[in-house]
Amino acid sequence: MPEPAWHAPATVLPGRQLSELAEQAARCTAGCCGADATVSEPGAEGARNGRPGPVAVTHPDLASVVTAQLRSGEGPIPEAIATGEPVGADDLLQEQRWPEFRARALDSGVRAAVTLPFPRAGLTVALSLYSFRSGSLLKNGCCAARALGELAATSLVRDERYRAALTEVDQLGTALRTRPVVDQASGIVMHVLGCDADEAFAILRRISQHSNEKLADVAAAVVRRRGRGLEKDLTTLAT
């Protein structure tokens, strides 16, 4: 069952981890001739609008097979990402869905394919397995590949949460370092305009937005000049 959504940064599993996932899944799945692994936003939109995440393939010939799916939005990968359920074809010679994917796959010698999605916290790890023989993948159940995919998806959530926590700590540290100078600048604005603290802070924010400068930089400039020469500008922004 997918974990509750959270607002993670737009980062994904490093390429090396994706490559290891694909290679290990291919090795441990009977009848598998190759695999790929990718990460996408949940639902069909990310894969069908040409905004997939990084892709790792175990063989160069599979790159065009994956690209055809992500570009056209048709194939096991986009459908598995959209539905959150495994999608595959026992025999592509008999398959009527996904004509572009089917043509690319058969041209590469692929007869069967299955994509296993692992949705986690706003992203989906998609693991695809391919075979030169019809009917071999779905029959085997891909149990080992499923376990590897679950582990990779869980690792993704853990790593993303760790990076998000580091970012939040850095932002909090920056806020703590800049708070004194912002407070000092607010005091100067209060003195110049005779306004209260909330209005002074709002004026500093408007200066920041109008000048496209960080609030801390605006505050530092006000403190350096002690408000001198800013009366006209501050009065204009205060009205």
C-alpha cells in the first residue's frame, strides 16, 4: 500500500542505485533478458507529458524501448505508473496495445515484458523486465524483482526525507542568523516612518519583492545606511 503523500523535493534515486536495481532484478528473474528502472511522478502525467525521471537500462538496445514508451505515453511503463498496478504482455507478437512500443520491442528481440510499479510518497519507482521468450515473465511471478523494487522504493523515501530534513535545517539556520539584522532594520523603519513593527516588516518585504533581493540583504542595507536617504522610498512603499 502506498505511503501517505508528502511534499518531497524533486529529486530521485541516483543513477547508480537505479542501475543496480535493474541489474539485480534481471539476474534474479528466470527467463529475463534485460531490465530497466526509472522514477516518475505519480499518475500518468509525468510519464505522458515527457517529464520522466532518470532511466537505467541493463542493455543499450532497451534504451529505445523505454524512450518510445515515455515519449508516446503508451506502453507498460506509463500504464503501470498511472494505475499503480503491474502491467505486462505475455507475447508481444499477439499484443494489440501500444503499437510503437510493440514495434520497438520486437525489433530488439523482446517477446514479453512486464512493469512493476512501486509508488511511494509522491514518486513511483517503475521496474520493467523483458524476455526473449513469450509467457515466461508473468508465469514466474517476478517475486525476487518485486522484493528488490520494494526495497529500492523504501530507500528512495528514506533518502528524500533525509535530504528534505537537511534542507529544512539549513533554512532554519539561515533564518536564525538573519533574524537579528531584520529586527534591527525593522526598528530603523519604525523610527523613520513612525509605524509599528508589523508594518515595518511588511515594508521591508515589499522592498525585497520590488528589488528582487533577499529580505536579509535588504535589511542589511537599511542597517548600514541607518535609514539615511531611504525616507522617500520608504514613505512611497508605506502608502
